Amino acid sequence: MSEECYSSIEFSDFIFENNFVTVIAVKSVPKIDLVGFSIGPFDEGHEYEVRFWVARELERDKLVRIKESGFDAAKIYKIQWTERIQALGQLSTIPEDFYPKIRRVIADLRQSSRTSPEKLREYEHILNLVHDIVNCRLRKIISLATISTPEGHALKNLTPEEKALYERIRQIVAEWRSKII
């Protein structure tokens, strides 16, 4: 994988991990001092805004519950259906943090599917939907990258990771064209 594409994925993950999310305190917790910053205190039942990576750690320790934890099968199906009905040169609008969120949903389901046949079916279903979304969008991105001057609105629905991929493919195609003709 090109360094540019890989670094755009890493950067998107970094941004996502540091975005604020709403958590609900499961129990009251005193202020926690960490290196460089502190968290809390939390009162049971109240909502707070913390960075995603902090929320995940607090959730693992059963201190908080993340209020909105990403995508479920219905939301992913809607995204997949919307993407499939778009014309070849059109990308549907997806959340800018779609890929970081979906990677976490899949990782969580993969983990829980080891002990639950129901979660295994959900994991496989969501994985199939996501593969279809990615493949649909990838075909469209490749098609757009081969057009000399794509319409500006055609590119507005690209996520940051897709923009990096689009630019890389466009560069490869331009280099190839310059040598072949």
C-alpha cells in the first residue's frame, strides 16, 4: 500500500480516537489524574464529553457507557443500499468517520462472535455489507480517477481516506498515460 494512503488511514484513526463522544456514568467516580490531564469526576447517571480513546478505556472498566457506539446492521444496510443505487460516477454521502467507526464495529463483533453464534451471524452479515460498500465505492473512485477532469461535485462525497486513494490512482493513471501516448 502506498505510504500516502496508509498514512491517511492512520491519520483518520488518530482524529477519530481523539474526537469527543458522550458517555453516561455507570457509577460515580472521583477525579482521575493522568499524565498531562485529568478525567472526571463523574456522577452516576450523568452525561459527559470525553475523547473516544478515554471513553473506550472507561467503558472497559465498566465506569461509563458510550452513548452512541457507531453503526448497527440497519444503518450499514441503509448506507449499502444508498451506495448501490447511485450511478457509476456518483458517490453517496457517508459520514466522514465511516471507516474508523466501521473498523471498530467489525473488531468488536469479531471479538464477541468468538463466544456467541448470534454475534457470529451479525459479524458475517455486517462484514458482507461493508465489503459491498467498499467495493462499490472503490469502483466509482477508480472510474473517477481515470477521467481527465471529473466534475467537482463528484468528489465532494469522498472521505479523507478515499481522497488519498483517489489522488494516488489519479497520479498513477496520469504517469501511465504520459508514457503510453
